[in-house]
Amino acid sequence: MGCVHGKCCCRYPRSSDGDNREDLGTYAQVQTHILAGRSVESAQVLSHNFKLEYSVLTQRGFYPESPEKENQDSYCIKTQIQGNPNVHFFGVFDGHGQFGTECSLFVRDRLVEILSNDPTLLDDPVKAYNAAFTRTNEELHNNSDIDDSMSGTTAITALLVGDMLCVANVGDSRAVLAVKEGNRVVAKDLSSDQTPFRKDECQRVKGCGARVLSVDQVEGLKDPDIQSWGDEEAEGGDPPRLWVQNGMYPGTAFTRSVGDSTAESIGVVAVPEVSTVHLTAHHPFFVVASDGVFEFLSSQTVVDMVNRCADPRDASSAIAGESYKLWLDHENRTDDITIIIVHIKALSNV
């Protein structure tokens, strides 16, 4: 969920690494199975005797009041970073604002390029991630071709170095790891949505001068002194947002992003939260997806849907279709949806 003016729809991003996708339409019959028009690709991790099989789907949102808007999501899949066959990158970038598409594409390209050229990447990926986000944000601010004063992008990225999966998040998209526990496959969040629903993030931006209010509160329809907004997944349509003290902007529903130079004055930062996990045979797959997926679907529901499908294309189509349906059940529009599903398989079993 992006700025108060919405994100979103109509044409695919001008380019994403590994294009070759087809328009999946607007899911007029959302219960109908739709197979994403992409092949399943793979990358080996020879150092730890497993391989990745992955597929991606990106679907524009449905905005009836803005039928010509682009899909502001983009994605990047880059294998063998620095020429190393054991280092692979997956990222989803969810743009917002008038120039959200431009911001999303710029960050998609520059972030992975900066990481790829960082000599410390393999020794200290957390440090490299922080430096790459900081530099990318500064370069976006300084790019004269893109006005990021009220536009930007969130970024959820996963870097695999051998058996270590390093996830860096800025914003409210999400990475989820599947974990085998006996006969169950359990979802483990590898990122935490950075929104005002989080008490720590809410207090941080308030300390930087932000007013945190829902749209109804800022418009005087609800008491602004009530600083409790319920549960993020249950609340839906009118979440808490960030506003300057004496204005009706920027209205961001996230507390971190790349770009959004105006929102930086009230605490929105491009500093990622980074988590790491060592992959084992108990981790069958992970998912990297934009918040268009998780607005109405829990992490566990997404993992359950992937687990029921042998083919990641089937899983991504099912998730996109269900997400689209739930959006229209709750609202008169949908968000852009981008899903990367990565299966982890032992080479000896292939």
C-alpha cells in the first residue's frame, strides 16, 4: 500500500531482467486457473550441492479511475553475481507516486549493479546491502530525470551466497521462507513490513516530526487522538499514514522507501532491515513478493498455496488470482502484483 494517491495499473514495466512475459488480463474469472506465460529457470549452487528453480509473475493492477496507469512494480533476477556461480539475487520493487515506475526501474537497475561491484559483498553482505541502499537512494535524489519528491519505491530483495540467504527490506513488500516441521510446511517471515502499524516504526517517524493518522482522521471524520489502528492484515482500507505537520501530504502508508525525498523530512528512510538464514534440507522454497499479494493473504496462506503446486508457475498464478479476487471483494480496485517463487532442490535428487 503506497501513497495516498495510490499506485498502479495498466501496462507492464518497460523492462525487467528476464522479460518474456505475457499479459494475464484482469482475471475476469478469478477462479479460473491461469498459467503464467514464463518458463521455469534454474541456477546451481555447486558449493552446497543444490539448485534453485524459479519463476516470476507480474500483473498490473485494476484501477477503474486510472485505466492507463502502468504497472509500477518491477523485478530483478540476476544469477552468478561477480561471476560467482554460488551467488544469486532476487528482488521486487514496488513503485508509487506519479513517477513510481521510473523510481522502481532505477532502483531495480542500480541496486544490484552497486552490489555486484562491491568488493566486500561476499565477506560482509549486510554491510554491502546497507551501502548499496544508501548510495542508490542518493543517486535517485540526484537524478535530474526523475522527480522523487513525492514518488519512490519499496524494495524486497534476497541475496543467496552459498547456503546463506540474506534478505534486505525497505518498505512493506515481503520475503517468506517455507520451513518443514514434521508433516507441516510453516511460513517464516524473512522481513517485517515497515508501516505505522509497527509500534517501533510509528514512534521513530513521530520522533522525526510525522503526524500518523488515517485518511479519515486527517480529514476530520475520526478522532485524531486515537492512535491505535488495529491489526494490519485485518484493517485493510484506511491504514495509518504519514503526514507533515501542517499539510495533507505525503500520505505514505510505509515508513521506509527509496526516493520520497519529501517524506524523508518526517522520517521515511532508505535504510534496510537485513536478516540472514542458512538454508537446509528443511527449506523447500522461498517467496519474494510485493504487498499487492500480502494485503489480503497471510504469509502462511501463500506458503500453503505454493506447497500445493509442483510447478511455481501454477503457484504464482493461483496466488495472483486469489489476491486479485480478494482485492475486489474488499475494494473497487486492485494493486499491482509481483511474485518470485524459488524452489530449493538437492542436486542429487534432480
